[in-house]
Amino acid sequence: MRRGVRLIPLALAAGLVLEVAVFLLIAHQIGYGWTLLLALAASLAGMALLRREGMRAWRSFRAAAQSGRPPGEQVSDGLLGLVAGVLLATPGLVSGVFGGVLAVPQVRRVVRRRVQVAAERRMSSAAAGEMFGPRRVRVYPPPPASDRPPTGSADGSAQQGAAAGPTIEGEIVDPPR
């Protein structure tokens, strides 16, 4: 079993302790009734966000699938919207703050990009291309032959690097959005 999976119960217990501690700290400052009302309002906002984001994610996924575009961006954005709604709907102030921050479109865009990169690393390039669309690759031309170090040949004589064949160096560049 993977190490991260074994740590989930410990992380959930630590999160619960943190939620209770923050609730008590805020309740001590503003009162228990106001703190309870704040937690209830965050949960109601989370439920409304869950409904809205779920419908929006489904519509954008269907539109991408019908138009033949890769649905990866819509899927990851929809999942992040649903995670934001679940975090807000969960009774607790810390999870509500994280859900509220994730509901902000600029923050979600940054997190979506990181989730997309992590997903692309874990899947084959063909599957990543089908899910997120093709990637542009920037290829750098090889340096001139005079700048390359000489390479040895089978007969022991040195040759310039140009005779050894072209070298392709480059980096993967994301398409502009």
C-alpha cells in the first residue's frame, strides 16, 4: 500500500482537531452564536456552489465533447469547483476558508494548471493528448558545426560534430490560452 494512503486517517484526524480549535478560538472572540451562524452560512454557500458548479461542469464537458475538443480543462475545472463546494459545505471554518479561496476563478486557474500538469505526468502522452489536447514543442536548432566538439570515428580519426548527425534539443511549451 502506498504511504500517502496510509496517512489519510491521520490527516483527517488532524483536520478535525484543527477545525475544533479554530472554531473555539473564533467563538471566544466573537461569541458562539455568531461563530455557529458563520459556519452555517458557509455551509449553505457551499451547497449552492456545489449545485451551480456541478451543472456548469456538466454543461461545459458536454459542449467540449460535442464539439470534438479535448475535455480535460473542463473536467479539471469542474472537479476543482466541486471540491471548492464540498469544502465550503463541510461544517467547519478552516475548510470553508479553503473552499472559498478555491472558488475564486484566478486561484482555481492556477490550481487547475498544477493539477493538469500532475495528471499529464501520470498518464501516457497519447492519453494526455486526448484529454488535454496537443502540446506544442519548441525545438532549438543545433549549434553550428564549428562550435561542436569533435567526435571519434571507428578508424580513430576525429570528425567534426556535424557529421555525427543532427541533435534535437527542446522543451515542451503549453499552448497559449
